[in-house]
Amino acid sequence: MLIKNSLSKEERKLLGNGVIEIRGKAMNRTALGVVDAIFQLFPKATFAEMKQMLPDIINPSAPKNYKSLFNPYNPDRLYGVIQPASIISECEGTDINIHHSHFTEPQERFTTSDGVEVLVSRTWESNDTATGESDIQNLIDHVKQYGVRVVQLEKKENFNKGDYHLEVINPELYAILRDGRKEESKPWWIWLLAVLFVLLAAFFGFKSCKVEKPKEVSAPVVVEQVQAPVAVSEPLTAFDSISKEIEQGEKVDGRKVTFHNIAFEKGKSILLASSDSVLLQVSDFLKRFPDLKMEIIGYSSDEGSADFNKKLSESRAKAVYEMLMKDSVDASRLTFRGMGAANPLVKGSSDSARALNRRTEFIIQ
């Protein structure tokens, strides 16, 4: 990944210490958590780049019927870590149950930046199973280079349900990997030269110009400082991917799309004009599929009291709700609520952590 290559020597060292930690129960759920962490750290990655980061060689093991998912069947074909959701259609009319081979629930799917929906393999070998190899350990060792550390893995009995928990342990590096490095400010002496140039130009221009009586002008308008939209990569292709699923007859209930760049005036629920393009995307999607309903959930950072954040997040969700209604989306299809600072994506109170935790979620119902 180019963003990884752009890190400084010290940042690469910190990357090796970990950015996201995973505590998992059961091998397959831990693998799902690893992929979740990779998508969080590299949201701009294309499907091809994701396959480079998570190559098939990590997980070669799988029963023959699972490998049959890859048409035509090749016994030497590796099973892999992730596969495009298009393999679902390959199972139709066969005795292969895609739900046994891959995670398929809405909350278990991921979408790359170029709009490819991804399924995660749920079949993993450990050193106490058939091959004597440990594919899950291959995955754990491989993703350390990307800042993902599995610090706990409880191997449960076969077919028991598991879970995983992600924790961001380096919010600053997390923000750099997700969003790219902010442009560094120019050295002070460059700004000094620029100021001197402007002053000289103004001086000589004044001497050469004819002095005229100044025209009457209106008083300057005082504008309240507002919160600038956060530069976070957004899932701009997520609705396109969901639209394709709907057209193919798939259920999308419970699918969630999160935006960080629906921006408001600081401490208020007044939408900024920069949010229009995002809200237009949401309204266009709802107009395209008039039978769908959607819940709008607002989240705030941890600044201020819990009561204030709860009310602010709800009023902001309501502002989005009202804006969608103004764009001809029927109110009966929309609900909203505010969660305040609950369920933070990133722990901590740094500016980067707070920026990531301010967000608006849309859940399809």
C-alpha cells in the first residue's frame, strides 16, 4: 500500500508495535476480525490491493466442495482469505451452502473502495486438525506488518459460535493510515518572503496609482466559526454495491453505511453546505428503492457532558432527517435517534480520535 510506504522510519516502527489489537474467540471469527481491522485501516484499498494484502496462500486449506466454489474446479486452487461476493451466484443450483464456507450476514460483509463486496472465509485449519498446518497462525503473523495484532485467541470447540473485539491502541497512526498524511505547513521563512513580496507590490502599486476617493462599502459580515468537515475517506460506492444486491433479489435489511463528512456548525445541528453531496447520495438511493426504510443515527465525540452530547447527536440526526424530507423522501420511511458519545470507533480524546467518532450512520430497514 502506498500509504504504508509513505510512513517515516519511526512510524514504521510504531506500526510494528500495532495499531489495532484483536481479542478473538474461535478461529473463524478471529479471521473475520482481522479482515475487519484491515478494512478499517485501509478504506481506500481496491479489491486487487486487498488481495495483495491478504493473499490466498495464507489459507490454502478447504474441503473439496468448498473449493468447488471456484469454477471451473481446480484441486490446486487455494481457498484464500477473502473472495468477491459474486461466488454466491456460483452456488445457486448446487449442493454447496455458501453460509457454511463464508461469512454472509450483512454486518459480516465488507466493500472495497472500487465497489467490490467481499466475503471472508470461515474455514481455517489449525495445527491440531487434518493438515497439521496452522493457517490461522499464518494470518496472524502476516497482518502484523499492517499494524494488526491478535493478542488473544481462544480456540473453541468445532462449530461453536465465537466473537471478536477490536481496540485501536494508536489513534494517531490509525488516522494517518485511514486518511493519509495532512499536508505539512510551509517553513516560516517562505511565509515571510511571501509577506514581504506582497508589501513591496502594494508599495510600488500605491506610488504608481492615482489616488481616488474610496467608494462607500457595506460593513463586513461577521461569520461564526464553524466546524470544518473531517477529511475521512467515505464509502462513496457503498450504496452502489447495495443497489446491485437489491437488483439481484438479495436482502439488505440491517446493512449500515457510515459517513464522517456530514458536517455541522460547531456545537450546533445546522448542516453545512459541504454535506449536500452526501445527503443527495442518500436521497437518490431511497428514491430509487421506494420500498426501503432507513434509520438515521447521530454520534458525537466525547467533548462536553453526556447529556449535551446525547441531545446534540439527536438534533443533528433530526436535521439530516428533515433535509431528506425536503428532498421529497417520505417521512414514514425515516426514523432517527442520537447516541451521543456511545459506541466510539476509536478510544481516546485526541483530535483525530474525536474526529473519527463524530459520524452519521444510515441503517437500512
